[in-house]
Amino acid sequence: MAEASHLVAVGLAVGAALASASSNLCVRQGTDSGTTEDAIFVVSIVNVAVLLPVVALRYYPTYGLTRLSLVSFAVAGILGTLIGRALNFVSIDKIGASRTAPIVASWALISTVLGVVFLDETLSAVHGVGIVLVVGGVAVIAWLTSNDNPEDLPRRELLVGILVPFGAAVAIGWEPIFANVGFDEGTPPLVGLAVKSVAAALGFGLYLWWDDNLPDRSVLRGTNARWFVLAGLLNTAFLLGYYVALSIAPVNVVSPIIVTNTLFVVVLAALFMPQRLERVTWGLFTAAAVVVAGVLLITAFG
């Protein structure tokens, strides 16, 4: 029975990885004529619109939330789902999805280090090999990006563009630390996911209100809006597949499969994206594969 559930989890995780990669490419396509702010707003709203009713019906009337888990998942949502997503989308707009995804994948390295510092976890020799691979692969991608300059950006703007996905990796790397606190309280994963999504949407909505930049209905018009809605639906499918897989199989079974979304991004970008938006080279593909190999080692032996 356990093996059967693992097979289901593997299928869900593969589907989630593919959905995540496709979502990133939809964001890339949409921000070609739309804004990053609109992308974040639409994706966040779609997440909440789909996830909240599902969770509300599935776990009614008790949701397994405590004050500590509620706060923990809300903080995880602000860090990973809001800040991490915002920086990820900005980077996709600046340097492309195929270059952003491998760098952001280094969140696993950040999370591992934070786990050692705050959760008394330990590092093994296998972790060390994984860390070397991640750092080496990311360094090559940063070097390739600075030399290729896919958007012909000024040097200073290019440097900022390269640093942004590292910021996304740090924000996303913090998310599991807080999410684990919520899980330890006994809160179901999907309930935690809903709290994270609502916190992210509210946080970004409040930021736009404070900046007097709340979008109106026009945000849902035009071709770019369709790409953002599709990105939101695909991102929601990713989140559901990922968290349902985690509920029926161990992390070391699910997470290594999820990180293959990095390779899906690169391959799909090479096959379907215009070259002016995504310049995929064999060097980039190889470096991305090295990063994925490193992340696999870090997560599988975590």
C-alpha cells in the first residue's frame, strides 16, 4: 500500500514540476507586454480563488490550525509565496525563465543551511557534494548570463538582474523553516497552503493599496492577462500536486522530483519560446542539469 501511494506521489510530483515550469514560461510571455506587478497580483488571486474553497470544504469544520501554526504559515507565505514569487517574476522578466529557474533552485541549499542553524539538522558528505554542484552550476549560469546578456541590458541593470533570483532563493529557502513549525502543530498541509496563499495575496494587495496602485478590471483584459491567468492556474496546480504528494509520501521522495521543474523550464523554453525572450544554449542546459543534480543530492539525503 505504501509503495502504491509513493507511485501516486511520484506522478503528482512530476505533474507539479511540469505545471510549475509552464507557469514560469507563461509569466515570461505575459510580461513581454504586461507588468510584473499585474502578474503577481493575478497569480495570487487565482491561487486564493481556487485553493480557499477546496480547503474550506475538505477540512470543514475543523482546520487543525493553532495560533502558532497560523502565524508560521502566514510568515512562510509572506517570505516564500509573496517576496520569493515577486523576485522570481522580476528576474524572469529581466533575464528570462531559463536563467532564473536554476538560480532560484538554489533555495534548497539555503534551506539546508538554515535547517542546520535553526533546526539542529546535520550536514553529511553527500550534502557537501550537492552544495558544490549547486554553487558551481549557479556560478556558471551567472557567468553565461553576464556574457550573453539576453535582453541587451546595461551592465548595472544586468548585475541587478542576476542578483534578484538569488534574493528569491533566500526568501523561498526560509519558507520551509516556518512551514515546518506549522506542520509540527499538526496542521494539514493543504490548510497551511491556503493560509500561505491568503497571506501572500493580502500582503501584496496591501502593498498595492499603500502605493496607490491597485489594479482595476482592465488587468484582466488583453493577451498578457490571459497568460497571467493561465500562469495562476498552472501555479495552483503545482501547489496542489506538490502538497498532496507531500501528504502521502516522504519529503525525500517528492522534493527531488519537484526540482526537475528547472530542467522542464529550460527544455520547454528551448522548444516553444521565441529566441528573443529565451536564449537557451547547451552550456545553460548543462549548468542547469548540474544545479538539479546538486539539489537532488541535498533534498534526497536531507
